[in-house]
Amino acid sequence: MTIHSQKIILAAAILCMTAVSCRRNSEGDGKMIFRYNESAGIATLDPAYAKDQALIWACSQIYNGLVRLDTNLAVEPCIAKKWTVSSDGLTYTFTLRDDVFFHKNPLFKTADSTRVVTASDFEYSFGRITDDEVASPGLWIFSNVAENGFKAVDDTTFVVRLKEPFAPMLALLSMPYCSVVPREVVEHYGSDFRSHPVGTGPFHFQYWKEGVKLVLRRNDNYFEHDEYGNRLPYLDAVAVTFIIDKQTAFLEFVKGNLDFMNSLDASYKDEILTRTGQLKPKYAEKMDMSSIPFLNTEYLGFNVERFDRELYEATGGRCDAAKSRLVRKAINYGFDRAKMMKYMRNGVGRPGERGMIPFGLSAYAVEGEYGYNYNPQKSRELLAAAGFADGKGLPPLKLTTTSSYADLCKYIQQQLSLVGIETKLEVTPPAALREQMAQGKVSWFRGSWIADYPDAENYMTLFYSANHSPAGPNYTHYTSKTVDQLYRKAVRETDAGKRAELCRSIDSTVMQEAPLVVLYYDQILHFTHKNIRGLRTNAMNALDLRYVKRTD
């Protein structure tokens, strides 16, 4: 079946379904239930393993940490009501609330089957992340914590001590890895805690049939209230389905069987959005779309060591490292990112014409500072300077991507051919590509970097020489003494404005060397039906359901 035929069938199905979409599901006998689909599936409900969006969203409903990020990405209190940082930047002292209780569970062996959270619970929970037997992917968060650096001074005072100052530490502690868990429950279930979660969050675990459905119920003992004194959350339950096919999930949303949809799949983006990224009129009447910047930079990365070596060998030694850099710069100038965003992504996102730091962070480069725009003449001049006038003598360059980005890479392939750069595309499964990137077995690859925490420093870790993969996220194997010095200074700088300037200096230096091609800065799209109110998010794509209400 052709893509055109699939679109016709999809459109016909939608027309039929929208006719009955007003008859909303009465599941729950009047209860306010928020329903969404997670096509990626959920492998665990243990926050120690919350490494991707699907797990983060689920764990964010069940657990809390010391702090969290608000809608503007500022760190705000959660279980910790206040904190202080020592003048040397090494000691963080948190004062905890004394009214936060774990979800009810018979293992607590108390009259009301729960107990209050204390500083000892954080000492245990953080220590668990550093336990080699737990093998948490969040271990790196505490790599700078001093030996015996977690200390419960008393029930409401918790201290974290670092080896060296690290300005973004508070933002790091907002990650779900840093959620508090009860020792007696975790040790009772062991690895099965993944399916018997107990936290302090606005919803508690009710039911999970893996690959089918997850149900969370309202925590009636949740410690937060709204501005009028009403206890949060408003919803009675959250129901998550796991429909793998994104087109099917989209149809379920259109029918009204799902209340929320995150982002768009290529299979139906043209059905729902105009070329300028707006909801088409027939959908604007039935649903709402919200959009904010997403701290995700999509790029094409060069493993500089491998790319330079392969180009040198393929040209019989005529293309040295300096000329290889000119080729990489020519690629950066050789395709129209603005047109790519309009026609390949329906205007969703911002063209990557600056550096690696995405739009949405204060350190983002303003227009004209540095970066690459579409300049085919400049691209041709750089190729000629490298000894490949009109592309003559330049061997085809292999770009490895995944099926989800094949169309976008084909667009780039076509554009580059017009300036004399021939490319070969190799499509590989996402897991295989990630492994090849980590092991340095691919010279030119499609990648992305979603912020772990909202600080430009997090993006600059990709260019610190000590982070060469597989030990770290420097997949390009870029090395610069200047960048290393600036990076070490940035992580110690406590003034946010000065740290942003340092990160911009790193970003500018890196872009001059062109170890990557920035494609675009992503954008969050959230779709809800008209009867859903109060959904909160931020540029980290959080799913905050505390204030959500249904009006039907």
C-alpha cells in the first residue's frame, strides 16, 4: 500500500470517528480519569531506572524528590521546603517538610499503614542510586558527591556534600532518579519493586498489566494544596494504555478515548497540521494544541577522528584534518534548514542555525552570534578550498540514520548534491545506531540531545574531552584544550549569567570546528480535548497532572 493510499484511509477513518467523538467515554462512573497512551511502553515503575520520557512521566506521578522544576524551569521546593548552599559551593543543606507521607502499604505495619518521610529516607534513596548492585543509569548524577556525602542530620535535615563545586547541582536533584523511596518496601520486594511502587506523589499505584494498561489512583493523603486550600490532585485516576501503533493511538485520541496526545508522528502530521504548524480548522473546533520550546537539539554528528581518517584514506592522503574540517563546514552551509522545517516538519521546531545550545535556554545564541545558515555559494567555496571544486574528487560520504529520520536525511542528501557533496544513506535500528555511536564505529550519524537538566552546561558535556564515548556522551570525539578549560570554569561558576556566557564561548568555539551539523531545535506539542484544563508542562516536557480537571 502506498503512503498516499494510507493517508486516504486514515482521513476517511477520522471523518467517521469525529462524527461520534462528542459521545465521550463514561468509564469510571463519573470519576475524573485522565487517559493517555504510551507507545514506547513502560519497563519499570522504579525511579532508579527512570531514564526516558515514558518512565519519567509515570514516575513523576508516583514519586517526589527534594526539589522540582516549575513551568519556567526554575528550581522550586518540593519535599525540601528550603535549602542553603555553603560559600565554597560544596555543602547543600535541605530542610524537609514534616507532613509528607508515603502511600499506604501494609509493610509499614502502622495503624494507618503509612509513615512520614524523613531525612534518613533520602540518605537511603540516594545511596541506593550509587549502589553498583542496583546499576541505576542515574549513577552519574552523584559522581561528584564526596565519600559518605549523604547525611541525615535529624528527621528534617538532610546534607549533600560534593567533591568539587557544581553549579547545576540543584537542577540535577530535580530528576526522577532522586525520588524518595521507603527502605522497608524496596528491600521487601527487591527487583520486584518495579511493579510494586510506593512513593509520596499525587497518585498511587493501582494496577499494571504490562503492555496493556497502567492505572494510578488519587493519593488522598497528598501533601500539596491549591491556592484556595483544596488538596491536590483534582483527578481521581490516571489510565495509561500501550498502543504501539501511533496511527491507531491517534485515532483513539480523535474518538475521545484518550484525553491527551504528545507530539506528532509523520504518518498523520499533514492530516492535523498546516504547513505553518497550526491546527487545521476542523480539528481546532474539537481540540486544543499548546506549544513551547523543547530542550532537544537534533543534529548530524561526525566522529571527527574516524571521519578525518576515512576521508584521508579515501583521497590517498590529499585530504588532511584541516581540509576535512572545511568539508564539514561546507555541509553545514549546504542545505536550507528553514525550508526543511516548513516542508518536512510542518513548521514544528526552529531551524538549527545557531549552536548546540537550544532555543529555550538563556544561553541560546542570538541571531548573528555564530552558527550556520543556508549559503550554497559559501559551501562551494569551502569545498574548493579543500581541494574538491564542484565536488570533484570528494568520495561519497556515508550518513547513518534511523527510519524515523530517513525522509529528513533524504532531503539533506538532495540539497547537498546541488553543491557537489554526494552522500549515501544507511538506515539502521535506533538501538544499533546508539551502540555504534558509543563504540565509535560510525563516522557520520544522526543524533539528538535532550537536556538531562535545564542548564547550557549539560549540552557542553558533549564536547569535553574527558567525556569521549563510550565513557561519556562526547560521541564526536571532539578535543580542544580551550574548550576543556572553559568547561571546567563553567561547572564551577555559580552566577547563572556568567555561566551562560562561558557556555556560549564553548558553543561558538565548537561550531567553528564543525564536529556536527545542527538540524533544528525541537518543539513540544501537546494536544488535549476541550474538556481538559490545568495541564502543566515545561521545556523539559514534564507531565504535571496535579492541577488537571475534566469539565464533562
